[in-house]
Amino acid sequence: MSTSYPSDNFRQATPWLLALVTALLLCLFFWPLANGQIYTGSDLGALHLPLRAFYMDALKAGEAPLWEPRIACGFPALAEGQFGAVHPVHFFLYRFMPLWLGLQFELLISYLGAFAGALLLLRYLRFEAVPAWFAAAGFAFSIYMITHFPHANMIAVFAHLPWLLWLILKLFDAGTNRTRLFLAAWIAVLLASQMLTGHPPAMFASGVVWGSVALYLAWSRQCRQALGMLAIAVGLMFLLSAAQWLPTLLYLPFTERADLTAAYVNDFSLHPANFLQLPGPYLFRGGTVPDAISGASRIEFPIYPGLGVVGLALLGVLRTGELPASQRRLIRLALLLIVVVGLFMCGRYGGINSLTAHVPLIQSFRCPSRYIAIWQLLWLGLALAGLDWMRRRPNRKIVNGAWLALMLVVVLVHLMALAAPACGPAWLGELHTGGALWRSAAISVAIVLIGWWSCLGRSWRTTAFAACCLIDVGVNGYYQMLHAMPRRDIAAINADVANRAGVDRRYRVIKRFNDGVLRGEYNMTAYAAIEPSRTYDATDNSTMALLGVQQVKMQGTTWQVTNVVPRFRLVRRTAALEESPKAGFAGINFADVVLLPGNEAELAVEKGTLEVLEDAPSAATVTVRGRDRQILVVSDRWDPDWVCTIDGEVVPILKAYGIVRCVIVPPGEHRVEFLYDPPGWAYGKFLSLAGLIVLLALLAMTWPRLKSIPADR
């Protein structure tokens, strides 16, 4: 059969097939809009929508989004950072759009940006249109990018990666230091944009990729100037994004991440049995094999890169004999990294994840399975080499042998699954049986046969197979996501946002997630990346009464709390706090006594009166009147960055009951003001402003004479 290429006109038309598939994959994310719904499952509803609702409220009120009183009895939302409070794109999205629409545009920008950046990078590397479109869509709609749809900020970080790689390549291709400095300035902009989206672990994974590429280019081209310019870009990034990372860094010692256990760091470790997804993406009843501790997850554990991608990657490895020595080294390095990264993904099962357990900051990153992002990039790189070879008339015997070997693996894995109920280990009990298993086998065999068939004829078959590979990964990704992603009516979300301001702040609840925060509930626990230190027992009735909680919803049960005290109140006397707040406060009359640490001399007073003048998220003003000294208690979380003034004079805020705020007010009538003033924000915004000035100066100095000398890639 002839292997000649089709006419030029047909070759130019073939990328439109991939463009159609790409558009289809993108539309599947947003098809619920046709029914007036959006996805709200997992972290979208439990974290991202509530935080963005708070952000939107703060922007409309003209306030900085610093403190969210609706989470964890008070929560430093800016330090959490996962809603990208300082990112300029987020400012425009949530200042001028409804909440649901802003989130949809945020996600749309990420996926379009990931695809466009990857396509630009590959065309810059002089790949033909079909391989470039295939790899770009394969990156933007990989199983990782699809199933992590609920992690909006994580997707945004990885969307920057191809743009960074493109600029880094241009940096090493540049002929003058002036041009390199110009490119370094734009690299700093992209890195700062990554940091401002608020997901440091994803930024670390992204940095591993572009940092490795930069080091390889510096070694292979002996270009120290470019590496120095890249270091300047990283330094400028820290200046530009200081308003985000500095508050986070300063708050970390007061969070649960300050004292992590190995079990927490290895949460969501990938069970090694999940590697059977490569030859059998539909083998398991639950989509994946659960972690022994974290349980099942259709978001964290899908690793399927595409059976066609695996076949193409195998061809990419087999073609090394005809490649230059430098490219052979790259392919061998990619193979080694697939093994190493795979072990890191396994976390507690892999045995090498402890290598990062003593690295500052990085040791607080959890979920080893999220290294899947790097792992799938490596597979895609090898597949790109294989697809390029298929379009260049590869050796027929090698191609036949590769697809035959892959077919044998697929058949053997499914035969093993067929025998598993009788003789397999315990975890194989999660495998499909009966008709579902035969359907899984049929799908896998069909993909291998299509790949084999595409190597035996004209190049349009290669394009068709590339489209099939994208559809295969996309279908598996949506198969996983739809089982974990419920939807909600836009009208209901709009109603929650409209009514949240009217919810009585005195009404507080205890729930596992923050979904009720969207409709205005005050949840005294936290579901967040940097959860505040758990200084109290969320199931103790006396503690809940102290915090003003009226209702508890935990593990499917609901109960009411009795003897709830007001949030702002004056008490009659003080006493020493002798036990940890986690022990509870049984027998304590919160309306009469406040417990203070190290309180040697008890204070007894005649209670006066108070009037609340202002009660904003980051500020409160109270007028206190009394003939004696007054003990003012505010049942909001104590935090070192809160400042209190009495008639303009700064006074200390005591940590009452080991949890909340307390101030001793002198006799008479006084104006007591509370203000949340974190130094991370105060210093960070000035550092960011300084970084912006430096950036504009660099661009102004280098822009007029921008020139570039392409080099051999």
C-alpha cells in the first residue's frame, strides 16, 4: 500500500479535524450552561465559589479582601489566596460579572490559554501543523486538566507553562543581552501571574518542568547570560507577586501546615494498581483504585494518558536509532523521568516521596498524586516524537512489532481481570466483571487497532488517529469527572449571592465544607488549603455555645446548640485558663466569666453597656459605657494581626478561652475599634508596586531595539 503524502490542499485541511475535536472537548466543560446550570462539585462548591463570593462582595464594597468572617470563626482569606485576590484578571472578572459567569470565564481563559500557548510553542519548534495541534490539545485536555476542573487555580497555573517554555526558548535563542532582558521581563510577568493565582504546589510542579528545560538549554548551549537573565526574572517575579505570597508565608506558622505529619503529606498517594489504567482505562468499577487512607477519588487518581498516546510514545522510543545523539539523550531522559515521577506519584507506596519531606515550604505540599501533571507531559512528549515519525514513513517491521506488543499487553491485562474474582489479590476486587469488562477490552483493542491501521496507509489516517487519541482521553476524562461533579442551577446560585448579605451574623453553624458560606452561613470550621490551627473541638457543645454556633451539621446528622451567648458581650469577671481549649468548657458561664491565660489576679467588675456601630469583615467599632472597667469579649478567632484601639490608643487584644478576642476597657464611655491589618499585606503591596515600576522601566528600556537571532533548536 502506498505511503505517499496526500496533496498539499488536503494536508492543509487536515488540522481542521483536530480543531473540531478540540472545540468539542472545550464545549463539553460548559454544556450544562445550555440547561441553565454550572458544575459545582468538589472544591468548586466547597471552596472556590464561596471564596469568590466573598471576593466579589469586598470589591463591590471597595474593601481589600483580607478577612472572611464566615469561615473558621474568622479566616485570613488573602493568605489562603486560592481565589487570586491580587490577580488583575480576577479583579475585572469578579468586579464586573456575576459570580457564576466570572468563574466560567476564569476556567475558559485557562483552557484556551493552555491550548494556544502549547500550539505556539510547538510551531516555534517547527513541528508540522498536525503534530502541533495534537500535542497542544493533548496538553490542554489531558486527563489531569479535565479531572482537575474543580481546582480552578491549579488549572490556571499549568495554563501558563507552555507560554513560559516558549519565552525561555526565545531567551536562549536571543542574540543580545538587551533582547534577553526584554524576554526576562515577560517571563517575570508570567511567573508572577502564576503566583497570584494562589496555588504554590502547582507552581512548584510547573517550575520543575521549565527549570529543567532551562538547565538543559544552559548546559547544551553554554549560554550563561540567558540563565542569569532567567534568575533576574525569578527575582522580579517575587517582587511583583509579594502582595500574595508574603501574607501566605507569614500566616503559615498559625496553620495546620506548621506541624505536618507524614500521613498528611502523603494524603492521596497513588496506589500502584492504578498504572493498569494505561492498558485498561475502564477496568475499575470506581474508575480508579482508592488510596488505603484517603479513599477513592475520580479527581486525584485518574492517570490515563491515552492508549493511543502510549502506542505513539512506544514508537517515539523505538525511533531513537535514527535521531541525533542529543535527541536520543532527551528521549532516554524522558523514560527515566517517567519512572522517577511515577514513584513520586505513589507517595507512601513509592518510597521516594520522603526526599522532599525536609525541604522548607515544599515539605508542606500534599497529594503526591498531583505529580501526574508532569508524568503526563512526559508521555505526551514521547508521543509527539512517535507521531512525527509516523508521518515520515517509519520502518514497517518496527511499527508492526510495537503495536503487536501493545495489543498483547491489553489482552493479557483484561484476561487477568477476567480471572481476578477467583484468584486475584484483594484490590482486584474493584475490577469490572461481566459485560462491563468486555466493553473495556473492546474499547482498548479498538484503539490499538486504529493506531496500527493508521500506520499502514496515507497520512490522513495519521491525522484521524490523532483525533481518535484526543477523543479517547477526553471521553475517559469526562467519564471520571461526571461521576464526581454535580451541577447546580445558575438561578439558585444568583439567589444565594443576592441573599447572603442579609443572613444574620449571629447565626453560626458547623459543617465539613464551605458550601453554605455561599448563601451566607457562618461556618465555624474550615475547608481550606492553609486551615487555621485547630485550637478547639468542633463537636463540643460548650465550645460551640461560646462561638455562637446555633446548629451543627456533621456526618449526616443535625443538632441544636444550647446556651449560646452573643458575639459582642461584656462579662463580669476574669479567671485563669488552666486547660487546653480542646478540653471544652463544661460548667463555664460565658455570660459571667472570661478565661484568660496566665491570669494571676482575677478581675471583678460591674457590667456596663455596649453598642455595635460597625461590623464589617475586616473592621468593627463598638461603644462601651460603664462606671467600672469593662471586659469586652468578641467571639471571633483571635489572630495576631488584629489591632484594637480605644479612643485612638492601641491596646493589646487578649486571647480569651484560648480562642477568641478580649479587651479590657477603662471606666467611662469609649470608642473601641478593631481592625485587621496584616503586615504581609501592608509590606507586600508596596513590594509589588516597586516590582511593577521596575518591570515598566525594563520594558521601556528594551522594547525599542527588540531583535532576535534564531538558533538551531
